[in-house]
Amino acid sequence: MTLTGSSLRPPDICSHGRVYRADELIERVGRAAGALRALPVTRLGICLPTGWQYIATLFASWYAHIPAVLVSPKLPPEDVGDKLTQTGVSAVVTDRHDLDVARIDPARLWEGPGSGPTMVPDAWALATLVFTSGSSAEPKAATHQLSQHVASANGVIERLGLGPEDRWLLMLPLYHVSGLSVVFRCAMARARVVLSRKPLYEALASSRATHVSLVGTQLQQLLDQSSYQPVPPSLKAVIVGGGPVSASVLAEAQRRNWPVCTTYGLTEMASMVTLSEPGTGLDTAGWPLPGRRVRISTEGEILVRGGCLFAGYWQSGELHLPIDEDGWYHTGDLGRLDTGGRLEVLGRKDDMFISGGENVSPQEIENALMTAPGITAAVVVPVADEVFGMRPVAYVKGDHDELQVGAHLSRWLPKFKIPELRPWPAEVPAAGLKVPRRYFAELARGVF
């Protein structure tokens, strides 16, 4: 599928029981696009909770040829203001009243006479600026053209066979590329986006959803909510990403016949890069999707390229695209490809540290911890040590026995990699879909 003015139309949206059909939404999009074109706006901020208005505002910005800057509505006003200033936003669509920037009331966008769009989206224009999670560095504004989002969507559509009969339950935020990409897939495949406030299992069953994207903690919630319930018969794929997932959780999902697919993706590639088959190969992140290429450097780093690779980071008023001379983007993640071409992710390159002269990967230890009985979450960080220079400390969550965990780890890890166990803190600051590793590192150093 290629991008044309007629192909990029809003998907049908089922919002908390009410259906907004594409033909109805395109009228609203035209109305809002006209309102936006009448304003002196060159970059449009969107700071809204997930809903049909958010999706319609996105399409209105693209039909008005105005890039959309997506900002979490959960952030304090100072953080929102910094991100809007960084990206040159002159107005923001929001229902908040604590932001020091020109505010557009989302309800006002839909006033006035209804008429379809008089312009069509520009496939090669900048369309979105999405902030990376910043789990190991300061968040950056990754910028994509519409064509790059569509290339990402088309590869997933081809692999999954997504079509007009399908319904994708949206459980991830739209200010993250993982949520945004669901909208593009459904728009290009003419599938339906489903929004629901119900508990996850109930939402899947009642909406007759065929697909859903989750992070690991949401998969655990789904299993907890459905202990004695069957897998909804409509469900074709539960895509799980956003970081390491407990092997025991994946095994339980597989035992109960949930069609789980593991994935590896990143903001810079407009979401998913690899995907496994439902219910199989869950010890890897699967095979590269159509339109993506993956290779491993001599240093073990995952390199990616393809039509969905972003246009660059927006920095100091201009785009910067950090690729090597052969067009590969260096992800900063370590990995390897198995003999079948499936990707195994080993951790962040910049998280590595040296303990007693040996290289230590926190994610290797975290992966081993996640296979231990009773552990549902783990984060490993280094702390200073007079003898070894650095040693690993693990913050763990779950109902576990420390001696059993130590015995379990000794079967998988050398002694110098077995961490000191510490309890998971009562409150952990939000960091999007990823664990705020810097927070745990500071906690281990006694900053708090």
C-alpha cells in the first residue's frame, strides 16, 4: 500500500461503546484542519488524554500540513513547556489550563460547518515529533514523515494479515510511537481502533478485539484478570514489547494459549522492527518485519535501517540524522541473531559496566532474575565497591525467597554477576513505557 491523499483517512474508532466511522471523522477532520490553517501555527502541540479527539486532531494537523508535537498530558507544566519550546510549538491543543503557551480548546476545533478536507496530506513533509523515553539519556524529539509511519504500518499489516474485519484495542498512549503506530496500521488496513476504560480482559472480550499491544506489566495484569477465563475467540495476537518480559510470565501465557508475540522496536524506526509468531519463539524478539533490515556490528550492537527509519532528531532548530556512511542507525542496544535469523536483545551498550575487570551487562542479570520463581520485575544497576570497582545491585519486585533466587542465579551466572538483592521501592517515577534506570542508579547511590 502506498500513501495517497485518499489512502490516509482516519480509521473507524470505537470509543467507549460509541462508534465514530471514518466517513464521519473525515468531516470533522476537514473542519478542524480548516480551523488550524486559519491560525498562525507552524508546529502544533497535542497534550491530551487518549481519545477519539486526539486521533482526529492528529489527522487534522496532517491535512493542514502542520507537524504535530506529541507531549504526555501526565507531565508537570514545566516539563511540557520545555518540550514545546525545544520543538518550536506556537500553540497546543489541550484541556489543561496550566501551560504557558497559546491554548486551543479541543472542543472548539470541531465547531462550524462540516466539510471534507480541501487539502491532502504531504507524504514527504514532517508529520510528527515524538519524544524518546529517556530511560538512559535525556529525551530527544524524534521526527518522522508520514511516509515513514506508513512504511512501518505496511510491514506489520503484511506480516499479520491485518484487514477491515480486524479491531485493535489501543492500550498504549498516543504520545508514544507504540500507541501512535496502532492508529497508522488501522488507518492503512481499514481496521478499527478500539478505546475502552474497562479492565484489560473485559475490554478484550467485550470489544471482540483481534489485536492488542502491551508492555510486560500489562501482560501480567491480563493473566491475573483472566485466571479462570478462556482466551477470547476473536483474539489473533497479543504483541508484547517495551522491554524485557519475565520468562515465567511468557511461559504462563503460552501454557494458557494466549497468542503472544514478542517484538523489538524503537521510536526512531516508527515502532516495531522485529516480531515473533503468535505463541512461539518467545525467547527471542522474532524476525525482522518486511521493509526493515537488521544486522549486528562487530561490537555486538544492533543496527537497523529501512523505509520507516526516522528523518532525524530535532535539535537547535534543525534536523540531525545520526546514521553511518552505509545508512545504518546504531541503536545502542546489544544483541545477536540466531541461526534462524531471529533477534535476541541483550541489553543497552551504554549500561555496561566493569566489575573486577569483567564486563557486566545489567540486562543479562535482569533476564536471569526474571526467570527466578516469584520475581515479576527487576532492575540492575552498578554501585561503587572498594574491591571490585563496581558491583551489581538488583531491585526486585514479587513474592520470592532470597535464598532460592540466589541458588537459581548461581546456575545461570558467574559469581561476580550475582547481584545484591534490594526491595522494589514503594513508588517509582513514571518514565513512559520503560523503567527509569537513572532513578534506580541514584537510589542505589543514596541520592534519595
